[in-house]
Amino acid sequence: MPIYTKTGDKGQTSIFGGGRVPKSHPQVKAYGTIDELTSFIGLVAAKVDVKEDRDFLTKMQKDLYQMMAMLAGAKLTITEEEKEIQNFEKKIDQFDKELPKLTRFILPGGTELSGWFHVLRTTCRRSEREVVEFFLSETPHTIDEDSQRIMLKYLNRLSDLFFMYARKYSEGKEILT
């Protein structure tokens, strides 16, 4: 079976459960931006030497794939992600204790890996905005309010965690404004 189907050549795409929508549809933008985020996470994971951090990034990718499936229309639940949010908060608190206190804004960069974590942070923020737009749109979907709340909280906290990873991997070379 070839990778190309030619069914999207006119700017439409199929969604889970049947039907076609424009590729610019809020639903497609929501799961598409998370797909982009998971790809960048894979790139960063390949550059990270610390196994614990690499494994943590891979776990994030798996969580985000669940969310993408839900956003695409699959009837799933994401209650386990509530525990991951707590893990994110613990890591953020741990990094906050270990890293120098911030008194000014920092510019993305310092090291290549720190810069990539900032790319993850900003892509995650965009994912969050796209998911909010989808939830606020008139588009019917099957995601219950509790799952919506968890998904948004997960993305919000994840971007905070990426900021802290960027600080960790800046190796003291942060550029202050």
C-alpha cells in the first residue's frame, strides 16, 4: 500500500469515525500541533544523554499520542495523565531548588539543547492554544469535560517543565535580558 492516497490533494482530510474536514479545521490543527510537538520531543530525546530524562520524554510522547487520538475522535480516557501532571510538578519543584533563582527574563538559547527545550516549550504553548480553540469551537466532539480539563492542565504544566529543562540544560550559560 503506498504512503500517498491523494485524498488530501484538495485541502481536505479524513477524521476518525468518517467524514472529511478542511486541513485548517480547529480539530485538525489541535491534533496536528501536538503531532508536531511529539516530533520535536523525539528530536530532543535523541540529543539527551541522561537516560532518565530521555525515558521521561518518551513517556510524554506516549501521553501526547493518547491525546491526539482523543482529539481525532477516538473514545479514550486520559485519567492516568493526572498522575503525570503531579510528576511534572515534582520535577519542576526539584529543578527550581537546584537552579539559580531567576530575577530577569532569559533569552532562549545558551546551549543547543537548551534552545531545543525552548522550541518544545513554545510548540507546547501553541498546542495548548490550538486545543483550547478546538474545545471552544462549535465542532462536536466526544471529549468529556474532565478529560478536557486534564488535557489542558497537562499541556500547561508540560510547557512549564520544558522551560525548567531548558534552564537545566543551559549549563549556566543562560542569557539574561
